[in-house]
Amino acid sequence: MKKAVLIVPYFGKFPSFFQLFLNSCKYNPSFNWLFFTDDKTQYSYPGNTRVIYSTFIEIQIIFKRKLGDDIVMLRPHKLCDYKVTYGFVFQEFIADYDYWGHCDVDAIYGNLSEFINPLIELGYEKIFSLGHFSLYKNTPEINKMFQTPIDGKRVDKIVFGSDYGFAFDEWHCPY
């Protein structure tokens, strides 16, 4: 098994500093990154990254197929609310990993292994709680945890049924 993969759907042009982000990925060889994007700009992608070129419409179709036709995803920014579903939606891409996660591309990473690997070794189910960088244990239970009712309500249905941005990836939910 591989340790961790970070899933990054990004539509539109990557920011001007994106190569710097990729450089920081390169220096974290025990982590992998999986990009879904329509930006075909030539970057120097390191060996621990994989790029799948796709359109936003194709991603919408994948999410609707996995989560149901009643979800609302009219613009790429709404993907922030769906970050917690990536382990479920993209399960065929992450089967070989112990952990999956999501991150933003507006960060430059130092040595992630130094402080994340000890937490992985302890077997935490979720590492970090904010949307700019979070890891989840890759198990069927954790990958579907976003469906867990809170106070008897399926909050995911409310969040995914609206075009409003809820910052669902940054809630301090029980998962």
C-alpha cells in the first residue's frame, strides 16, 4: 500500500505560482497528488503527481453518477463543499492508498512526512480539519462518513442540494 494521495480537482487556469506548488510536491516523495483539470498549460509535473485532463462537465457527471442527480454543482468553486466526498467519488483512483485527502494549491509545503507520518503511524482516521489540507483513512466507512446524519438530518443532502457555498469541508464534523 502507498501512504497518501491528495486529490485536487481544479478548473480554469492554475494560479501563476502553481509551478512553485508543484516544486513543493516534488520534495514530498512519500505523498502523491492526483489532479483533475482542464488547464493544459505545460508545467513540470513531478513523478509523484498524476494529471487527468477532464472538463468540469465531465466531473459533474462523475459526481452525479456517484451521489445522485439531485446534487447541485453549477460552478467549479462549489467543489469545495464536495471535498469530503472525494474518497467515495474517486474510489477507483485511490484503492492502493492508506489515506486520501484534499488540499489547496495556494500553499508551499515543507517536509510533510516529518509531522504527518507519525500521525499516520498512529492510525488516525482524519488528520487536520480544515479544507486547505486534510487526510482521511481510506476505508469504506470513512469514505461515506459525510452521509452520517447530524442531529437526525442528512446535512450532506442540504449542502449538495444548493448552489450556496457552505464551506462543508471546513466544518468540525464528527469525521
